[in-house]
Amino acid sequence: MHIERHLTCDVLVVGTGLAGLRAAYDVAADGLNVLVISKGRLCSGASFYPLTGGLGAQLPRDAADKNDYLEELLDSGDGIADEHLCHIMVDEITDQVGRLPQLGIEVAQAAGRPACFAKRERILKVWRNWDRIRKNVTDIFSSQELLTVMQHCDVLKLLHRDNRIIGALLIDNNSQLVYVKTSTVILATGGYCGLYKHSLNTDDVCGIGHSVALEAGAELINLEFMQFIPGLTAPVYKLLFGEISLWHCQEILDQDRKPALRAFLPEDVSLEQCIRDRSMHGPFTTRDNSKYLELAIMKDVIEHHREQGFIIRYKQSINEDSNELVASLRKLYADHDIDLAKQEISIAPFAHCANGGISIDEHACTSVHGLFAAGEAAGGIHGADRHGGAATAVCLVFGARAANAACTYSKQTSPPEVLSDTEIVDSFMQWIDTKTNSSISPHDVLHTLREQLWLRANVLRSKELSLPVLNWIEKTRKAYNAARAIESGYDVKLSMQAFHALRTSESLLKAILRREESRGPHYRADFPNRNEALTGKRIKVSEKDHEIIVSYEEGKRP
Ligand SMILES: Cc1cc2nc3c(=O)[nH]c(=O)nc-3n(C[C@H](O)[C@H](O)[C@H](O)COP(=O)(O)OP(=O)(O)OC[C@H]3O[C@@H](n4cnc5c(N)ncnc54)[C@H](O)[C@@H]3O)c2cc1C
């Protein structure tokens, strides 16, 4: 392998979802030279997930509501959210949503129900129509002289010395290696839900940012808290389920067409209670009786080796409901030729969103000088459960903050040390060469990993279920040789995706197994109750001597 191109920039932004777009625009507006790269095309990732009706951000109603909003976030966060960072988000989100038109994103207002996990309705700003936004962003970005976009370009490794960023190694859309000389990198690579077989993410959202950050010396936090939302397995695979439709649920059946849920409910929980609770929020949580639906689905999936989940049949009344959210769900489904009053759907828990990620402070700084993280890639802001509309808020608020801090850092920092091409390639190959002759291919790695994560590290988790996945990952990390895969002709991006996927999944699994309690979206069948002693205790992941280490950090108790 050899380096084909050399580039220099003041700031490298990795990712063109909401957080990357915000950060890249702001860096260029500050007069710095910014290179923005994206594994997917321009405007990709969860921010542009095709099978949903749009995205929304939750705003405080007015200045007086800010405190209530913050209290609610901390309540849902259940001792895991960072009060200071949540405070910043509540304080700045209204202004940041007001700046969306700069990026060519027009917002509208919606109503219908409090956001997921919120106690009261607030201002909900929504945007949709990805094609129009992509066209607007393309026009806006191409008119900025200081901004260069490279689509279908992956970061493979960050270059660093003495806990300081000095560049990055990329692979571009022509599969050529690119050495970027820069002192400053903003990772806006999204979450890691694309590691799962069934996910409501696109395949480019696969945890590479977490792996490269870890290798550079940054820490990951709260990985075990991730959101699973039901997705459709049929008739339109990967279409987002609208939990509000459960207001009109006729019956829930298993794939043998037998009543599915009742047998899994404890004696003191009625079917109606479970369904009513489940209609109030999209993501799975252990906090109320809604949890029995997805736990039942996963038990059924595991016992009967079928992944289609449960069938839902609706009453005719779903077509008569004038609630704004029900109406927009009907429209989304009609766009996919589904009439819920006539057709049944099948649902199962899909990996949806990471509440944890690369640990950042209020300026989006990681513990590595010159390395910033924003959006879903960043962690430590949200707690166990996170409000609907708070993920986009974090992208916008901390995307802008990352840009601001990165510009300040870049201006104050002398040009990075320059490495020779040989030095870079040799150390890269050394990193990914496990010196084994195993013939396991990147396809095998990703296929098995995706299946195992979905089956064994889904909403239903336990030592018995999840430990075998960790054991498999550890064994496979030793056996899988990305250097050999590349040398023998496998695509570099694919070979490296498998390499990074194993590293991020090991971090995730270690965090899942370490948290021996159930809290928010993290359910352990072997520890089904919340453990008060773990309130405020957050799990951090770091890497030392190539070993991935998890430990409890004393969190900032709200
Ligand atoms: C169906 C759905 C509905 C949602 N609805 C809401 C909602 O209404 N409100 C809300 O608050 N949140 C919602 N969320 C969550 C929210 O959309 C995401 O958290 C947010 O959009 C993430 O944005 P991001 O910019 O951090 O990452 P993403 O949008 O995921 O973008 C990641 C970017 O990084 C790039 N990338 C990844 N790896 C690499 C690499 N190695 N090299 C180069 N580039 C890389 C990708 O190609 C992509 O461009 C929803 C999520 C989904 C999936």
C-alpha cells in the first residue's frame, strides 16, 4: 500500500450528517480551510435516513420552561446525563434551530403529543425532504471557497503524537490512500447502530469514529445506553414503526398467528396497560410496562429462530384519527403503499440510536489535543433514556461548539509535525496486522457480528446471552488479519470496516456486561432491577497497550 495524495487543511471534519454539516459550515465561516469527508454521500447517515417521515428537535417553550425541560432531561437520564452539558443544550437549541436555513434546511412546526419521554408538550420543529436539503447543501458548500468535500471517503486512522493530532489517513472514492496534514479533527461519524443486522440506520453509521478515537487515546462513555425502536420487518423492511399507531391496535399476533403478548406479561400488568405505555414513546425502555412487548418479541425470536417479530393488526379507527402525528404516520405509510386499516405489519426491535459515544466536554473536546467529537458520535451528554428531539439538538449545539473550539485550537496551534509516507503506512500496517494466517474474511466477520449483536445484545441482554458474543469478538479480533485481507485482494474499506467493527463492538459488549443492572434502555435479564448504587456511575472505555478496558467513572450526579 502506498499514499497517493497529500492534502493540508486547518480542520478536517469527518461526517456529513447534521453534526458534520453544522461544524463544517461554521469552520469555513470562521475563515479556516476545512476538508469535510463522508463515508456515504454528502448528507448521509442517520440524519438522512430514507425510511422515516423527517426529523425533529424539541425546543423549550420559553425562557421559563428551560428549567423544567432540563429537569425532565435529567429525570429521563436517570443519574447518567451530564447536567452541565444538558443545560447548554437546552439553552442553545432554539438559536441553533434558527440557524438551520443557513444549511438549506427549512423547518416547520409540529404538534400532537409530548416528545418521547417528555412530560409535557414543547415546541417541536421538524424538517424533511432529503433530496431538496441535499441539493441546497451541495449548492451552499460549493459556493464556499474554503470548504472542500470528499464523498465516499473513509477515515482509516488518526495520526497522533504525544496525545496531539497531527493528521489522518483516509481512503478516497477511488480507493487511494490520502495523507491529510492537520492539527485538528472533528469526528461527526454518527453512532454505531449500523453494526447491528437490523438497524434503522444506513450502513455507513458503523462505529468507525469510535474505534479511531479510541486508538488516538480518547475515551468512550455510556455505550451500553442505546435506543432500540421497533422497525418493520414486513411489508416494507426497515420502515420506522410509529408507536402512536398503537392507540388503534386491534391485536398482536406471533408469526403462527396466535395471540402473542399476554403470555409474557406479569400477572399485575394487563395487555391494555402494556400497549398504552408502549404507544407513548418510540424507544424501548425498562421504565414502564411497555418493555414487555419487545422483550416478548426477542424471546420469541430466540426460541423459534425467526426474526420477523410480532404481527400487528389495526382497527379501522386509525384512518379516522385527526391527531397530527397519526395523520403524518398515515401519510408516511401511504407513501409506501401501506394502509394500516387494511394491512397488517410485522415489527421487531431495530438498533436506532446511540445515547453514548466519544466522551466530550462542553467545548466538544475529547481528551486528545486537537480531537473534537459532535453529534451522535459524541457521548456523555444524554443519560440512560433520552428525549425525542434531543439527538438532533445535540448535533446542532455541539456541532457548532466543536467548530468554534476547533477553530480556536487550530489558530493557536503550530502546523503539525510531518511524517514520511513510509512511516505512516508502516505503522498503519503494523496496527492492523495480527500476524495470523487465518482465512476469515471481512464479509464473514461483519455477517456474524451483525447477526450476533442483533440476537444477543439487543433489548434482551444477560451474561448467558451476551458473553458468548464478547468471547467470539475477542477470538475473532486475534484471528482476523486486516492487513492480510487487503494484501489478498479484499477491498480496503470493507477490510477496515470489519477491523473497526470488532473494536467498537468489543467496547460495547464490555460496557453491556459491566453494567449489572437494568436502567433506561439497558435491560439485563440476570439483573432485572435498577441498582440505586449505580446511579451517577458511568462506564468509560479506553485502550491501553492494545487492550480495551472498561471501568466505572464517578459521574456528575444531577
Ligand atoms: C429513523 C430515525 C429517526 C430519527 N428521528 C429523530 C428525531 O426526530 N429527533 C431526534 O432528535 N433524533 C432523531 N433520530 C436520531 C438522529 O437523527 C441522529 O442522532 C442524528 O441525525 C445523528 O446525526 P450525526 O450527524 O451525528 O450522524 P449521522 O447523521 O449518522 O452522520 C454520520 C456521518 O458520518 C459519516 N461517516 C461514518 N463513518 C465514517 C468514516 N469512517 N469516514 C468518513 N465518514 C464517516 C457517514 O457517512 C455520515 O455522513 C432519528 C434517527 C433515525 C435513524
